[in-house]
Amino acid sequence: MHGNICTSYTSNYFVSYKNLFFIYGKSATISKKIKLLKEVLRIKLLNIKTDYVFKRVFGHIGNEDITKNFLSCILRQEVSNIELEKNTILEKDLIDDKIGILDIKAEINNNTNVDIEMQIIDKKNSAQRILFYCAKLFTKSLKSGKDYNSLKKSISILIADYELDILKEIPQYITKWNFREEDYSKIVLTDIMEIYIIELGKFKKFQNSEKYKKLDSWIKFIESSEVVDMSNKEIVKAKEVLEEISQDEHERYLAELREKYILDQNATEAAGYDKGLKVGHSEGLKEGLEKGHKQGIEQGKKENNLSIAKKMLEEKIPLETIIKITNLSKGDVENLK
């Protein structure tokens, strides 16, 4: 094989032939190449769906061309320039759920702020979460002393590795949201705030639409890093970046630390949910038994009082006296006649 981007793949494992020549030179012996090959094949590609890895590929300074191409495919418009936020990720950030710390933030075309979030766990608050991000992005663009006309367009993009319950009736994997009139939905109040939701769980069912044909190639790469559209040089470059960080020991440590935190959080929430169900069931059963027992006693007392009242009526005892002794209502006693 020849060329700088010529790569061999085995499942999620890889070896770049350019690395063989970089380390050993063109005169490397076959045995040295085989030794390196065996060593590299043991390294598994990092999961690009982990938000840290996703940001490392798409939000890293120096990878602007990758992000420009990806956004162009989502927004279906040319992204002529992009400025990625210079945000250093610290190790402590990987074991925290601070709002948006691992989102990708950028300004495109000098007039639009963009926030991209990769989410692999469905916390049942996706709609509220992305709306909050978009609103925060929008209000942040208003500088002190400026008027509302200086507000920049804000776009929030959620890439969810699941399907949203609220969108299950929509037969497409990407949806675009903005402000529209309820009865005249073709009329957009303003496009200054937009939300895009990409549901990876729907991709296999609804890919190959003519509208998002170029985006399909990116989603295939995100779904499986083995699948690379060689005609898109930025996807090829993204694969190279993923290979590079996957071989870096410190990057692997950070990515695995983040992945472990996400899984641990999810397991903790799931355990809490199960415990809540059990406790709720147990308490509900106990409460039900107590309530049933109490109701049974009350019903027994009433039936006994009705029996007494009936005998008192037979003895021609005044109605008022029967009510006073049995604590029955006037209606209950009169129904015995």
C-alpha cells in the first residue's frame, strides 16, 4: 500500500503504515515492521462518542477544517471561517457534570455562535438541556452597552446516542427547530436561535436522504470509526486525529477516565431508580395494608352499629336516640326502616 493516508484496519484496531516508516525509516527490516504491527494492533481506537474524545477531534485548536466541514453538512450552508473556543480541559473536569464544560463552542462566519454537545446517556432532559444551552449562548452574545441588534445568531446542536421519546413519531434522524407560529407554522418569527437534534439511534432506519447525503458520511464515521468516506478529506483527517490520540498514553487515560465516570454515574442513577421502585413498592404495600386494615375495622364497626340500630327501631326507640348511641347518620338509620 502507498500514500500518507493508507491505513489497514482490523475491527476497531489499526496500524498506519506511515508510522512504520516514521519510526523505523524506509530501510526497516520486515521483522521490525511485524513487531511494530503487532504492538499497534493491540491498541483499540478510542470511542469518538465519548464527549472528551469527540471534543478532542472536533473542538481542538488546529482541527478547524474538520469542524467546518462537519458543521457545513449539518447546517447545509457554507462555513467559510470558524474560531474554536480556547478551552483547556483539566483532569478534574472529566469527573464533573459542569454545564457545557465538554461541549464544543465556536463562532462561525463572524456572526454565529455554535454549541455542539455529544450525549451518550439519556437523562430524560434533552429538550430542556439543549434549550438552556441555546438561550445561554444567545444572551452571552449581548455585550454591555450594546443594543439587541448586536445579538449574534445562536445554534445549539445535540448529537444523542439514543432516540428521544418526544421525537419518536418523526421519521428522520436529524431535526431542525426554531420559533414558529402555532397555526401558521410556515412563518418563522426569527431564525436568530436554532436547535438541531441528531438521533444516532434513528440513523440506520432513516439514512440516505438526499437532503443530508453528505452528513450521512460523518454519521457513519461517528457510528463506526472503521467506516471512512475517502472522498471527504476532512473525514480522513478526523480518522487520523482519532488514531493519533488513541496511540497517546495520556490521551487514552483521560478518555478512559471520562468514560468510566459516565458509566459510573449512569450505574448510580440506575441503582437509585431501582432502589426507589423497591422502596416505593414496599412502602406502598405497607400503606395499603394499613389502610385496608383500618377500613375493614371501620366497616365492621358500622355494620355492628347498623345491626344495633335495627333492633332499636324494632323496640320503637326514638330516631334521635338511635343516632346518638350508634353515631350513624340519619340517612343510614332511616334506610333500615
